Amino acid sequence: MKIIGVVTSGGDAPGMNAAIRGVVRIAYSKNFEVIGFERGWEGLLINSFKRLNPRSVGGILHLGGTILHTSRCPEFKKDEAIKKAAETLALNNVDGLIVIGGNGSLQGALELSKETGTLIVGVPASIDNDVFGTDETIGFDTAVNTAVTEIDKIRDTAVSLERIFIVEVMGRKRGFLALAVGLTVGAEMILIPEVNYESEKIFQTIREAKERGKKSAIIVAAEGVGDNRQLANEIEKATEAEVRLSVLGYTQRGGNPSARSRFLASLFADKAVELISEGQKSRAVVFRDGKITNIGLEESCKTEKPIDLSLLELARVLTT
Amino acid sequence: MKIIGVVTSGGDAPGMNAAIRGVVRIAYSKNFEVIGFERGWEGLLINSFKRLNPRSVGGILHLGGTILHTSRCPEFKKDEAIKKAAETLALNNVDGLIVIGGNGSLQGALELSKETGTLIVGVPASIDNDVFGTDETIGFDTAVNTAVTEIDKIRDTAVSLERIFIVEVMGRKRGFLALAVGLTVGAEMILIPEVNYESEKIFQTIREAKERGKKSAIIVAAEGVGDNRQLANEIEKATEAEVRLSVLGYTQRGGNPSARSRFLASLFADKAVELISEGQKSRAVVFRDGKITNIGLEESCKTEKPIDLSLLELARVLTT
Amino acid sequence: MKIIGVVTSGGDAPGMNAAIRGVVRIAYSKNFEVIGFERGWEGLLINSFKRLNPRSVGGILHLGGTILHTSRCPEFKKDEAIKKAAETLALNNVDGLIVIGGNGSLQGALELSKETGTLIVGVPASIDNDVFGTDETIGFDTAVNTAVTEIDKIRDTAVSLERIFIVEVMGRKRGFLALAVGLTVGAEMILIPEVNYESEKIFQTIREAKERGKKSAIIVAAEGVGDNRQLANEIEKATEAEVRLSVLGYTQRGGNPSARSRFLASLFADKAVELISEGQKSRAVVFRDGKITNIGLEESCKTEKPIDLSLLELARVLTT
Amino acid sequence: MKIIGVVTSGGDAPGMNAAIRGVVRIAYSKNFEVIGFERGWEGLLINSFKRLNPRSVGGILHLGGTILHTSRCPEFKKDEAIKKAAETLALNNVDGLIVIGGNGSLQGALELSKETGTLIVGVPASIDNDVFGTDETIGFDTAVNTAVTEIDKIRDTAVSLERIFIVEVMGRKRGFLALAVGLTVGAEMILIPEVNYESEKIFQTIREAKERGKKSAIIVAAEGVGDNRQLANEIEKATEAEVRLSVLGYTQRGGNPSARSRFLASLFADKAVELISEGQKSRAVVFRDGKITNIGLEESCKTEKPIDLSLLELARVLTT
């Protein structure tokens, strides 16, 4: 009988629990055993895990966070750490390890896969949606909806008080979240790290919107864009409008996963276990062109994911 | 300058307003005018419309329903009605008409396109997701999330009282909504019209779940499946469990559209105006394999959309 | 050291878990032990309980349902059942029992208090808000908000399709829930069991609203009012309007408790433990005139709670 | 026929629209006319208003913000401004003015009432709940629930990553919002401006919680408490735990009002119009001891509202 390990690593994302549940139940249907390493890579370093069975993952499908807990583990880039983790896998006779996490976690998985005979499969889970090769990561849709719901509320105040709001959303170094959120809340402007902006052009856009009769504005800015507090001050000076900054923060990471995040998590889990049962090495499951498939783990974490800038232009026209 | 007409028809779906906003603003960016026919086909029969400009569609992106109102219009299948609508289009010099609605509406659009020189473009909007050629319709993702959120609540009671709930979701004659909802709430069973079920097998599944230690169960049943009240009674008799029926009803049609429904509406609107500006006749915009594209209006409404039954099997395994 | 028992009984209500948590942690702060009887009165009949401590009630404050489970237990009105329960209390040396539930549960508590030396305190928890002596029960505010949120969605469809909706809400034989919901969604009409209505007057109100320019209407009807399906048919015939019935159902019982339901649960729990530590017999904690206090258990469950009909008149004026 | 003016002033609060709707419809039922001054006091300074009737306040009951818009207007403390506003009231023959807003707005109303013969009634609307004489202000319950819902999400991350979060909520100089939120999310600590805290004691509490087995913690801190960023750094240093700050920000001001905020707004509006029809001068409507009543405008805005510190102690016990 095969033993499958599962671990959630890096920042948490809504739907991680749905993925854990999926892995466990699919695995059991194939007569595999499952052990869940705790607190991300740390669990592999100190051999901390719990046995999981179909009953122990009951009632978690709809919960945010991860029952296995997670951690950011910078030392996991070092050779000794990787070796220690490989030993833990060997010690527990783990045939395949499913790593649920974002870009950093997949890179850790890749390093580990070079050091061990255990089959490693990466499952992209991140609210940032910045993993190459997949159109969507687990948790992204939830985070977008959380941000959209919150900005819908902020707009009430923006309109009533006729103010400009800069709303900072997460996304680390990339603009996927900001772009999706900005387009769907009808933001008057979207600032993402992939596009350099000139302050003067922002001021101009705000002045023009004012002339078209818009008395309030929402600017959605990615956290990766720079100092949004300073930008707020600059806009205030240049346009004589009242400008407020609102940093949405950690609410974007939590909460019950959306239907789509649960769906993606379930299908990713199914595919991940299948890859292990087929004996495939170092793969990442992805959702691409409307289908679940898989690519090399190395490709998924070593390639920069392109962003569709035509959506920025569409967003611009839609807010005129 | 071109004149574009827009109409929402049939049952309402969250995101219709986002689509109207998109059509108007994209159209204006190309120097077209837009008129919105009111109350679905009725507006074309009695020449009732209002002029729309970028300001008149402000503040509606996030609202459910449709500012143009809609109606079910059975007489629109008759020749005279179609002729009358064609006259209205000619009278107002409408170059292109964008019809936002479900299967029935697209069929009306097809009939009308045969009778008029006006370019007709269909935009699939329906919580049922039953339009051929598109992986998703406007409003579907919102309806799925609404149902999932509600069933998450019902599960609190199901677990606390150790009961079985049959939850009836919409979907008309098809099971797309029930399948997506059932999979993402972790329903112990999913009943859809595309699959015949034997009562005895249902009883058996419930008995087995009980033996595995499950004291409550959620059965998600499409409205198209038949008499779910009677089914509840039958299960109660056969399994001696307490069974309750909950019909989710019209909440599934309304509410603020999810980010994804807004996104799809915006991209569909963009493509629809583009098709008209290119002079393309009788097309339907669709979302297929992760991309916005278009197919013939006739193909979209004359072909039965296939359903992926492998998801039923996945759902079964995931709930064990 | 004292031993406190806690039990949730009857229909579940959001906030029951918050109350259990409150009882356990307050009790421990006074050096009492707590045992939780399972599945309502059934747990007292078969001596089924689990020991609870501050850690075992962690992470449940915000969850709907009840971790102790609950049941409806009609046989608990019989003498033998009451005696069996009294024996269970004696067997476990329970000094005080806190019964969390609605009217029926408080009546059971009263019967039991006559049979046992154990101090019994009732904590009103019910989405129906029909317990005498308290302005509000645990769960009521949550249920009102759930219904209001759902009807806000239904209104999108009502307005877009220009239809009349009868929305049936819970409340058992009383109209507290319907009245609060109807007033806060701006229902065009509110039907409650405490007021007889004449069909003709309903028809008249709808016709008048139509004349004032209202093309859609929401009628909020308590489940206790009678056959709302039939009413829908009658209105349809009499007014030639399209009428739909939507039964909100069990979503009203579940879901994360609102802040207010958690607040009330916490304060009730605090007071309940205090009453036991003071040795007070057969009391019910209540929220009255903005304050937490207590009344006799007998008074709370033997008196019919009055309803403020002036709110009906206010609702009528507010919807003109 | 009487003419009633209505104005929303200061920060917006969810339920202001419900109050406007209430004022207009109640007033019309008494055959009064209503005019709505726009942009807070500014509308009274520049005589900017719109006529309101029962139809013009349709469809706003459930919307956040205020259709009359609002503004902060510091110059309204000057004599000339007050005189100008009094002239505007006279010019438009306004018999009574209903001022919907927080503490600052009621103070403006008081000044104005000294300068004019127009009857002035204050309606407390503020998410801060800091108006003396009323147990609750319009919008408070909504803001509490918004913050609670967001912190429930943050807890997912706090638990999964085993971190400490300081969550800053609004409330201006007072701690009503923080106290209500902290108690109902089960915050491990609540910091409010009314209570001085010693850093060392906070560190100690966190260390003790850790020893009791709590690996994460939520500290709810009022914005009025001081520099929460600095506090986060200090805790991090002192306890060697990872600490994150999340500032909930403007989402707390917006969004659809909760049922309770709508309810309070409706009853306040009813009472406010009644007071004007009775010819009462300089009153504020309040909700006290479970009942709607009224007090002197001067008393309401010149007295500091006491806060119930026993709730802090209860919160402490509940989180052990």
C-alpha cells in the first residue's frame, strides 16, 4: 500500500482545507494511506505529522485556513534542510508528497524532489495567482471576491463623501489580484507593478474624471506598486481632492473559500493523487484553458507568469 | 454613427447590469449610440426604450437584477411578434442588437435575426449555465456561490440535529447548477435530470453513510429531477431517518454579482460590441477553454450542451 | 467544587455555541466543572455527556449549530422521562443545569426542576424570539439578518421582472421574525398569525400599490399564518399579477451568529452561571429594557409573549 | 402644510438612507413636505437641496451611504456659517429640520437651534456609538458585524500561521466599537482609549495565553488607543512572536445596513417627525433601555457617554 504525504506551506489560502480533504479521500479510494505534515516545511524538518483518514477531514471543506497549519520557512532553501526533509520522507516510507502552496512552496518542492526518491507533486494555492502555467490558483477567486465585497462597501463612503480612495490589495510582487479586483469593482484606476505609472498621468486622469462628472474615485493599487501612502499624499496635493488610503490586509487571505476555490481545490487534489499513483515525478497540477492538466514542477516555478495587460485597457474604457 | 440596441430577456441573472454597463461604455468608446429596450422582448414589441450613455450606467456594476427590467414573453415565438420587433429595430435605425439572456432569449434572437437586417449578437446570461458553446454564462458563478453559502448554513442544522436534508436548487431542465453546488458543498448525494436514479440506491447510499459514521447528510437535487417532496417522504420511510426538504428558490437569481460574473459580463460586452462593429451577423459570444470567442447564434441555441458526468463520480468519492 | 451541566435542546439557533463557550469559561473562572449532555434531553435520558473545559470550547464562538448537538424530544413530557433525567443529574452530582433552548425546552426544564434538587436555569435561544420576558432570544438577530439578506436578493428579481413575491419566513406559531424581517426589508405587506387578515384587503393593498407606481411587491408571511401557497394563487387570480412563493426555510436556523447573537449568548451565559453559583432555583435569564436580568422559569414559559402591533402600522406607513 | 428639512452630516453610517426614507414617508403620511439638503451643512450654507417624496426614497432602504451625500464641515462652528444656515431655513420656510449624524453633527444642530426658530431634531447616526443618551446609534450594529466578519477571516490566518494579529477598528476617540467587536470575536485582548494599558501587562497576557496552549491571538485595538504599529513592534520584540497589524479601515463605514440598523433608523425617523409635528424644540431621539424616546439636544451632545467597563472583564474571562 502506498503512503502519501501532504503538506501546506507558505501563506495560507482559502481552499487549502478543501485540497487536503480531496487528497485524503481520493487517496483512500485508491487504498493509499495519508499522513499530513504539520506547520509547512517545519513538519518535514522535525518529523511532525498526523495520520489523516476520510473522517478526520470531515467538516473542513468550507473552512478557510489549513488544519495542517503552515509557516514561512526561509531556512528551507539550505541544503541541510532539504536533506533533513528527504530523510523524514524516507523514514516514513512516503511514496509521494503533495505540496500545497504558492510559488515559494513549489520552489521548495522542486529542491526537495532533486534530493529524494519520493514523487513530489505541487498544487498551486495562493491568493496571488502568480504561479506560472495555471490560469488560476486555489484561493485566488475567494480573495478577489473578498476584496470586491469590501470595496463595494468603501464605494458607499467614497460616493457619499465625494472622496478619492486608494485601496491597496495584496499580490506580493505581482498585479493579478489588483487587476481582477480593479476590473470587477469598476475602479477608476488600477495600479500594478508590471506597469510603470507617471504621477502626472494619474493626476490628469482624476481631473478628467471630475470633469466628466465623477465626484469620487476608487484607485485599486497592488501592494507591490510601492508606497501607496505617499501616492495618496501626492494626489491630494496635486488635485486638491480629499484622498484616503485603505489597506485591505489579511482579510483577503481568510474566510470560507468560494465555490470556485473549492472546485479547483477538489480537481487539483484528484489530479495530484492520480499523478502519484501513475508514478510521475516532479509535476505541478495546473488549470489551463479550462482544463486540469499538469506541467513540470521546474517549469511552474522557474518561469515568470505573464499578465494580460489588455485587461487594463478594457478596465480603463469600462470606467469612462 | 452606429446605433446599438441592448435588451435583457427571460429570467434575470446577476451580472446583467454589468453587461449593460459594458455594452454602453464600450460602444461609446467607439462613438456608437446605445438605446436600451425595456422589459425584454416587450420593449421591442411596443417600442419602449431609453437612451443610455456612460453616466446612465454608473453605479450599477455591482447590482443584481437588470435596470432595463426583463420579462418572459411566450408570444415572441409567433411570426407577427418577430415582425413587429424587426419593425421597431428599423424604425429606430438600430444597426446592431445585443440580446442578453438565456437559452430561450437566444432562440428569440435567432428568430429575429432571420427577419431583420440588424446585426444580432447573443450574450449568454443565465444562472442555469445551459447555453451550448460556453463553459459559463453570466450569473452562474453567483448563483452557485449563493446556493453554497446557504447550504453551508443548512449543514449547521443538519449536523446539530443529525438529519438528512434534500436541498433543491434551480437549473430548469438541466443539472449544471446542482452539480457545481453539490460538488462544492460536499453533498453526500447529487441528483440531476441527466442521470436516472433508482430510489433503492439512494436509500442504500444513505444507509452506508450512516454506517461509516455520518449522522447527517445533504442531498443536492436539481429542480428538474422531479418531485423532491415525494422523494423526501420516500427516504424517510425507507431509512427511518428524519428528512427535510429545503427549496432554495429565488435567492439564487438575485444579489450582487460575484467578481467572476462581473468579469465575464464585462468581457462578453466587449466582444459583443466588437462583433457588431465588425459587421458580423447572428453570433453568440462565448467563454470556451479559458478564452472569450464567438460561435453562430444558431449553433448556440440549437445544440444541447453536454454535462461532464465524471464530476458526479468525483463528488461521490470526495464525500466518502 | 461544583459541577455544572449544560444542554442544548429543541431547534438549533445561531449563538448556541457562543453560549456553551460562555458557560464553560465563566464556570471555570469560578472553579466549577462542566459536563455537556449530548443530543438535547436524550443525553439526560441515556446519560450521554462529555466533559468540557476552556480548551474544548475554543474556536466555536463563531460557528452556527451546537457542538453538543440537539434534538426534539416529545417523550420528555412524560413523568418517567423526567424522572430518568433527574436520576442522571443525581448520578453525576450535577449541582446546576443550564438549559439552552426555546419555549419547549424551557418547559422541559421547568418540569425537570420540579423533580430534582439540581438548580435549573433556562437560557432562551430560539430564532423565533417567542419566549416571554426577554426582548430577544439568542439567534433571533442572526435569523432576521439572514432573511433580510435573502429577501434583498429576491427583490432584485421582483423589481426586474415586476412580480409579486410572497416570502415565507419561520417563527412557528408567532410573528416576531416576520414582523422584524418585514419592517427591515420594506415589505409591502406583513402577515403574522397574531393578526387576522382578509384576502380582499390584501388584494386591495396590492392594487393600490400598483396605482402608486409600484410594479413589484414583497409580502413577508410568517409560516404560522396558514397556507401561503394558496394565498399566492388567490392573489394571482384577484389581481392578475404574477405571484411567486419563496419559502426561506432552514437557512434561517444556521450560519455564523451575528455579533448581537454572540453578545447576548455571552451575557446570558455569564448570568446563568452566576445564578447557579448564588443557588437560585428555577430561573430564566432574560434581556429586558436593555439589561440582562432573570425571571422565574415558570413565568418565562407559561406566559404568552405579547407582540408590538404598532410596528405593523409603522411598517405600513414606511412602505407607502 | 408643514415643510420638513432633512440633512445627513459628518461621516456616513449604514442606515442613513433608511432614516431618510423613514423621515420622508412618515412626513408625507402626516401631509408634510420634505426637502433634503445636500452634502451636509454645505447644503444649508449654499441653499442646495432637492425635494423628496415617497417615490424618490424608494429602493434605498438597504443601501449604505446617503443619497443626500454628506461632508465634514469644520467652518460650521463659526457664527456666520450658523447664521447663513438659519437664513436658508427661513428662506425655504422650513418648519423643522432633522439632522442625521454623529456627535459633531448634533453639536452643529444645537448651535443652529439657538440661531433659528426652526424646530431642530437630532437623529444619532454614527458607527462610533459615542452619542450620549442613546444605547445605540444608527450604523453601529452594521459596523460591528462588518468588523466581526472580517476578523473571523483574519483568525483563519492567525490560527494557520500561529501568529498574533493586532486588528485596529474605528471609533474615533472612544472604544465602543472596539469593545463590542472584541467581545464578539473572542479577542484575546481589547485595547480601548478609556483604559490605560501597560505594555508589560500586554506582553504578560500574551505569554500566559501561549502557556495555556494558545498559539495565535487576536488583539482588537481602537484607533483612538494610539500608535498600534508601534505596539505591534514592541510586542514582537518582547514576546518573540510574529505580530501583524491589520487596519480594517473604511469598510466599517459602508455596506448594506444590518436589520438592526435599519430598524433603529426607521423608529428614530418616526419619532423625529413626531417631535416636529408636536412642536418640540431642540430634541434628540434616542434608544434607551429598549425604548425609543428623546432627550434635550444639548444634553445629548454636551455629555460624555459612559462606557461599561465590566464588559472588558467579561471579555477577559471568556477568552481564557
